[in-house]
Amino acid sequence: MPEFPVVIIGAGPQGLAAAAHAVERGMAVVVLERGEGPASAVAQWGHVRLFSAWPELMDAAAQRLLESTQWEAPSAGYPIGSQWIDSYLAPLATALGERIQYGTTVVGISRQGRDKVVDGNRKDQPFVVRTTNPDGTEGRLLARVVVDASGTWNQPNPAGADGLLALGEAASASQISYRIPDDVDAYAGQHVAVIGAGHSATHAVVRLAELARREPGTLVTWLLRRGNASNVFGGGSGDELPERAALGGRAQALVEDGLVEVVTGFRVDEFRTDADALTLIADDGRSVAGVGHVFALTGFRPNTEMLREVRTALDPALEAVAGIAAEIDPNIHSCGSVGATGARELVQPEPGFFIVGAKSYGRAPTFLALTGYEQVRSVVAHLAGDHEAAARNDLVLPDTGVCGGAGDFDAPGGSCCAAPSAAPSTVQIGSRPAFSLQEIR
């Protein structure tokens, strides 16, 4: 179907890199982006510093495209998200020009004249990509190939530990945030709870603990689902991403200074409202009372609704691409221990359809930009018939220093790369508890 373009969903880092590779190989390409500018998801966490240094944040084909303009490549340092956009992603989008359609939300993908069930002559039909615009206008675009690089940012996991909204979570929505805070001054003097054990939660804890140092009376409680906190501060000297190691070190120091209360094995089951405050209740009956605001930073999950009419192979646990699930399972792997995942592993039962980037990882939190760039390089080489390049492995990842998985949820954790950091299961602020921890029957 040479008369139809390659359609890429998402103008984030991997979608733009895929477009650059396609352009370099002479393919007609259209990028559909729901936001009003490039990397709209990155813009929402533009205040957060990345763990990867500049050389690890730029795709090779994208750089070659940019070199034909007046662009100068950043050479060193660790940018925040807004700097990543301003110095690389926005110039790349400008270089791609009218190939990008902004304000366009993909609501469904199918084969022309064929629903998901129909086999007959299926692979010879172009894809139909259905879209909507902000004013409600519907559209469709025919494509010979569809690459879904839409990410997971718009699908945060709930606070409820069983994967569903906790009881009362929807009713308490005005007091619950699912993004890393930027300006935390509005929470001065309040009791703030952070739920989650990943890097987003750690970022939030650091910002709030620094607020607590400036503003006496501000209480910060860090609720971990795991029965221990041994992995939460990262891999220390075993981590080859220094900014990630530094973040964990800052969080540990703030906990040890008594500015953060850490409570382990707390799996949120219910939110109850008492006047203007929330009480968080765990599945074992423990409670945290008097909470003014909650940051539920428990990861993300992919939006698979728009894929209902294409044939996909997704892992039943991770909702990741089935061909890479064993390589990225967070029960086993860290982001530094994941091998290359290219076109062969990313292939779907629907010929010509690929899921790349963070969405290919589903619920696994171990994705790095370098991995996504390797994915799109391999996929586009495959589409161009360059099977040697598609099969080649150009990926070299830094070691994470943290390899403990989630399989045995309450087992003592640790690093397979470095000695685990010591951390108390509960830390007091000053001489008193930060909150009332009691049984509710």
C-alpha cells in the first residue's frame, strides 16, 4: 500500500524519533498528536529533572535531521523536562514541519472494511485511523503502517492497592493528585501523604520534605505498599545514572532528618472524609488521619481502548507487548537489566501495526528513552526492508543498581548490584508521630 503514509500516534520523544527515521528512509509519514504542541506529556512534568544525561536523550536519526538546520546539540548535563523540549524536542518537531497534526486525538484503529473478526484479505487493506478534534470534529486517515507511540501519561494508576479506585477515591478527587507537584507552597502547614515507591513518588517526597523544613507544622507521610523500604532509596553507588542515585540519597537523608514519616505495608483500601481532612484506611485496618492532600504516584497503565479493532498480543499481567514482557517484567528486571527490544520482539498479530515507547512496556515502570530510540530505529528499518539493521542491537543501558522485583511483595528487598540502603520502616518527626496510626474495625 505505497500510496498511504506511515501514521505515528504521539509526538513525544519516541514518536518524533520514529518520524525522523522514517523521513530519513524516504517514507511518507504523518504524526498525530492530541496536544497543542510537541511532547505535551513531557510539558506536564517540565519541572522534573531527568535521570539521563543529554547524550542519552537524543535519537541519532533525529540529530542528523536537526543538523541540517541551525540547531546546536546540547552536549552535557541533566535537563529538566522543559529544557528537553526547548533544546531538542521542539526543534525536532519544527524540522518535521507539517507532518505533525496537533490537537488530534486517535479514538480507534481498524482495517478498512474489516472489523477485528474478519480474516479475508485483511492484511491487504489499509488501516483506518479514526480521530477527533477539540471542537468534536471527527476524521479518519488511511495508513499502510501504524506505530502507536502514545505513551501512558494520561492513564495514571489509582491509589487503591488492588488496581481499582479505592472506596471513596472518586469522591475525594479534589484532594488527590496523580502528578509530581511543582510548586508545593500551597501545602504549607498541612499533613500531606504520598503513595508510591517509584521515582515520581520520591520526587514528590523530596519537594514536600523541603517544604516541611521551611514551614514548621507541615507533615509528610510516605505510604509504601511493600512490607519494607529497603529498595525505595535506589541503588546508591551501584547506579550508573548519577541523578537517579542522588535523588534516592536526598530522600533518604530527609527521612533520616525526621522530615518524612515512612509507613510500610500500607495498601490503601478506602478514603473517608472528616470535615476538610481525609482518613486513609489500609486493607489491614490501619489508618492515617488528618490528611489535607494526597499525591497518588503509583505508576501508569496503557490506554488499550483505541486498539479494540486491531489484533494485538499483550501480556495479561503487564499489558505490555507480549514479545518483550519477559524482558521487562519488574518482578525480575530493573531498567538497567533489560535487553534490547526491536522489531522482532515488538511485532503484533496485525501486520504493519507496532506499539513502541512507554506504551510497549504497559504497566512496567522500567522504561528509558534509550530503549525507545532503539525500538523505533529497529522498527523503521524493518519497515524499510533493511532486515540486517532491524536485527542489529545498538542498545547499551546503564546499570540501575536496583534489581529487587515485586514478586514476593513482603520479602526483604535489596540490590543485586550494591548493598541495600538501610531504612527504618517508620520514622518519627521530632519526638511525636506525624499522624495518628490506629486500628479501625
